[in-house]
Amino acid sequence: MRRAAVLVVVFGLGLGAGCKPPSRDDASPDGGGDPDGGGDPDGGGDVTGERFCGARFTYRPTGSFESVAVAGAWSWATPTPLADADGDGVYTADVELAAGVWPYKLVVTRPGGATDWLLDPENPYRAYDSGVENSGARVGDCTIPLVEVAAHTTTASGAETRFRVTRAAGGAEIASARARVVFEGADLPGVPAPTVAGTDLTIALTGLAAGKYTLVVEATDTAGKTSLPVRVPFWIEAEPFDWRDAVIYMVMTDRFRDGDPANNPAPSANAEATADFHGGDLRGVTQAIEDGTFDALGVRALWLSPFVENTTDVEQDHGRGVTAYHGYWPTRARAVDPRLGTAADLDALVTAAHRRGIRVLMDYVVNHVHADHEYLASNPSWFRVGCTCGEEGCGWTDHRLDCSFKPYMPDVDWTNREAGEQMIADALWWLERFDLDGLRVDAVKHVEDLAVINLATRINEDFERGGTEYFLLGETAMGWAGDDVAANLPEYETISRYVGENALSGQFDFVLYHATAYRVWADDARGMLHLDYWTRQSLAHYPVDAVMTPFVGSHDSERITSLADLGSGSATVHHKWPDQGLPPAPTTDEPYERATIALTWMLTVPGAPLLYYGDEYGEHGGADPDNRHMWRPPAQRSTSQSAMAAKIARAGTVRRELAPLRRGRYVPLTVTEDVLTFARVHGNQAAIVAINRAAAARTVEVDLAQVTGVTFGAALTDRLDAGGRTVTVDNGRVSLDLAARSAMILAP
């Protein structure tokens, strides 16, 4: 997972060790400065304690070299030499620059006169110039003071935060500091002013109830210049949240619940009824939060389909009229779509979620806009229109950067600095304005890498300095290259390349989806040996700290119950439109049973699993848009759907109750073609999972001798069984009787 900064460099905002301002105290005992770098996009202080109007570039060269310099958009033709004044091997140069983002490269001259133009290895930020990728130095306004987080701690009912202030260029002293605390969309009364001691500011908050807070601090100097506000979001909660704890529930808002019929649009002329707005809205999601719908499933995070304002046009999909009910055709940068509700409705939704400890993710579209977008009219150079993805000669991967999803969906050109910085500024605005907790980043591989890197870097700088991670969940849709893991290495590598400390927190595990959803769970093409193998391959091939998201269904895939009912080889299950013939609701229990054990497995393997709305009770459907029916409330569900919903709710609840299922390492135990058993071990606690996919009962002997947290003679309770059946560990082993297509979760 990405690591949110808890203690920052005194003069750094996370730009990286290669580019920073001159520091007044590189030996600060409280974490002050890294002599090899640091980074400060807003400028810092010189030896007099004032901000420098520019940036310090640093580099520790390797190998043989004659000289080191830096060149940038201020002067590519005449590089500025870097010098190692103290002989420590670190070369530096100070360059005066105006506020802005400056592309640059390090220039290393080798013996013989050859030169290497290098990206700064210590600075993640990137900037294009004339179509060439460079490192990016973000230089702020040196005429105002700079406030930075030095340390932050949170207790059971309060928090203490210490800030360090650097005076503006010119040296005006700090005259005052102000603080406010935002809670549930409003400022808390009675927040004390920070204690000022020279250039240190400290504020202690006590008596806070459970929930999410954002401390906002700014300082003003004697010249009347005020710093940019610094935000420190933090949570007061009994158990500190970890994104591995999350079950992520994807809500396609228009297809969920209609909480306010007054905002329902009239039927769209020339649109297919199944691809038009259906009336779901933000108030409907809020109602589901407040009536405990998500709590019952163990849900800890909501991924909301895009709620920015979308076009009112009806577009054509192979001759079918389609509207923007899904939210992926934005026309405004900072407006809530009125067909989904108002800004007040979104505020109420987030407040309701946070009161229950549920995080809220915004689906952020970084690749494209709709042709009616306000930015296209005002800044046409920010966009490009290429061949149509998927058409002959225009592959989704080969032309990932220059193809357009549709002719009416122009691509954002992230090589245009203004375009990229505006897209990031808009994302930061949404996160701050509505107190959101992260982003689901759409179509990651279809934008330049800097889109993810720069976005993640800015979010870290603006929201994570107190240690609260804002989750960035990426969608890099990849395929399946067969049962050979070597053939799938490009799939793993493409997904992994966007995950890291200065990138995404995790991604959807498309390889595992293709390996299992319709090959193991929906039919019998592969068995549990295949499932276990590919589960372990996912654990081996993604970055070790990534919080990946396993899934068996999404808004882009056929419903798992229909795949189980008709088989993935059926033409009908892949149909989209009523006149083609669409999958009906299953008439037998088998598809629901298959879907139930699939989701139970998904909820018990490592990661932050995705529960696509309606899958919890077995909603049926073919390809998009048929996989996007309206969500069915409990009173409208069949007996089979109700039974499935109860089992999934139980599995989700058990996951929330048992830390090993959320945070434990994966320990394979036994596997046959029909039965898989594994343990999740967390510290001295363990949970044992057993799943039988066969149509008949199975008995399996499991050796638990090496599983930490399970003692000889211990009684283990099946947490999925309503009667609380138990098994006893006998000489380090247990014998498990599994009914047909069933699962057990055993814990002391």
C-alpha cells in the first residue's frame, strides 16, 4: 500500500530528494532535513530562515563522471553546474525560478565528453516539455510564509499536531496563526489558536467524538501575507483503520436506490430503456447507509460511480441510443450531476458514511471527457482525438495512449502541463470539498504514467501528512494469456507498474478474475488446484505492500450468477440488448450456490475485495448495460436470492469480526480439485477457510500443526454456521465435513 507520511521533512512537501529549496537547518533533530534531498514544491528557507524563490537541485552521481549539471525549461541550452562543496558526494545547485512547474533533467558528463540526460531518481514528479518527459520541479509562491507538518499523533479522543513555519522571502516575522477543525461538513466551535513559539506552531485537540476530522492551519506575517492552508485529516476510532480491512461496495448510483423521485429525468428520446436513467440517486445511497444495508454486509468503503455532471446527449453504441446514466461522460469539472442530486446530498451521504466508519471513494475519470465538456471549449489544446480503441489497427494496449474510447470522448492530453495540473487540481478540490477518502482511478493504462504519479504525489502532500492514507484504487484492465504464468507476466507487470509509494495503493486483480470467476466458480472448466495456484501467483507477482482488490463481478462484466447459470460459452450470457435475448433469472439453486462460495472465497483471501452492487443476492444479467439492473430491496428478492444474501452478509460480518481474515498472511493448507483449505494468520491469531465446490459432500483432513494461533485440543467454531458447530483439533489435525457447494470459516 502507499504509505502516508507521518513525519515530514521540515522544508519538504514530498517532491523528492532531487529537488528542494535550500534548508536553514539540515541537521534538525526532529526530522528536519535529509542532506541528500527532501523536496519542496512551495519553496523553503535559506540560512536566514526565509523562503528561497526557486529550487535546490541535488544529485549523488554514480559511476565515472566529469561533471554534473541541471537543465530545464528555464534554459535547456545552458545547463547550470552542480557542485559538491563539502565533498560528501552530493552535488547541489540553487536556481532562482518563478512559481510554477518546471521540467528539468540532470546532465551527467562522462569521461570522453558523452552526456547522459537523466530523470531525477529521487523526485517522482514529472513534467512534459515539447512532447518529452522530464522531472518536474514544483516551485511555490515565495512571497508568502510556508507552513508544514512536523509531527502528528492521534489518541482515542484527540490529536496533537506540530507545524514548522518558514518566513516569506524578505523575512517578515510570523504575527499570528489560525486553526479550524472541519467535522461532518462544518467547523467545530471553540477550536483554540495554535501555540506559537518562534517558527513552531502546536495545537492540541481533546474531547473529540468518533469520526473523521480535518485540521486546517495557516499563518500570517507582519507584512500581512498569509500562508496557504495546510490540511491534516485524521480519524478518531476505536481500532485504527487499515485499507486491508475494507470490503469495497461498488454503487452504480443511478441503478441503486431512488431516494428522491423529484430529481428523476424524463425518459430520453431515442435512448434504449435499459441504457437510460433509472432514477437512483445520492439520497438513495444515504438511505442504505442509514438503514444498515452496508453494515450488514461488513462493508467498510463505498466506491460511487462518477457523480460529476454529465452530458444530456444520447450517444450511439452500434446503433443503440445510450445516455450518461453511468457517469463516465463528464461535461463539468466541479459540479454534481443534478440527476443524481445536489452538493448537499453528497455532503449528507459522506457524513452518514463517516458516522459509521465507512470510507467513500470517488470514481475519477482521468483519461477523457465528453465532447460537451467545458474545458474542451475553453482549452481545446488540452485534448486529443485518435483512432477508436478496439477497432482494426487500434488495439486497446498497442494504442493505449492515443486511442479514444469513442469519437465523442476526447482524451485528456497529460503531456500538456496545464491540462494535467488542472485535472489534479480538480481531484484535490473534490477530495477537500466533500471530505472524500480516496479515488477509484479509471482507465489507468490509457494515460501517461505521470498522471498517476503526479496525482498520488499531490494527494500525499495535501492530505496525508498526518498519517491518514487516501486510497487510490486503479483500474488497469488486462486480459488472460492462458494457464502458463510466464505468459501472464506482462499482465502482472502492467498492473504493477502503477502501484507504489508515489503511485496507486492497489489495483483490481484482473488476472485473478480471468483465472477464476468464469473458469472455476461459474462452471467446471478448472478446479480448486487452479484456483489455489493463481491465488498464490497474485500474491507473488504484485508489489508486496499493494492492497489489491480481488473481484468476481463488476460493472464491466457479466453477472456471476448468469455465467454460472448459462455458462461462459453461451452467446446469450454475453448479450447486451433485449432484442438479442438476455439471461433470465436462474430457476435453480445451483447458480446461487456457485456465486455464494465464489463471493465467500473473495471475502476471505488477501486484499480489499470488491462487492459489486446486487451480487450479494445474486442479481442476474448479461453484458453492459444488462449487468446494471436496478438493485432489488429485500422484499423483492426470490427465496434463493434471500438465502444467498443472508450467507454473504454472514461472510462479510465474519470478515469484519476476524482480524486474520482482513490482515493475515495467506497460508495454503490442502487442495484437491474439489476442496480448498487455507489459513489466514495474523500475529497469534488464525482463521481457517474451507470451501467445497463439488455438487456432493466432501470430507477433508487438514493438518494445522504449523498454523500459529491454533492449539492442540482447541475447539474451532464454524463462524458461517448458524448453529455454531465446532470441530476439535486432534493431534494438530481436524476433520471437516463439507456439504455440497459450501464453505466454513473456523476460528477459536
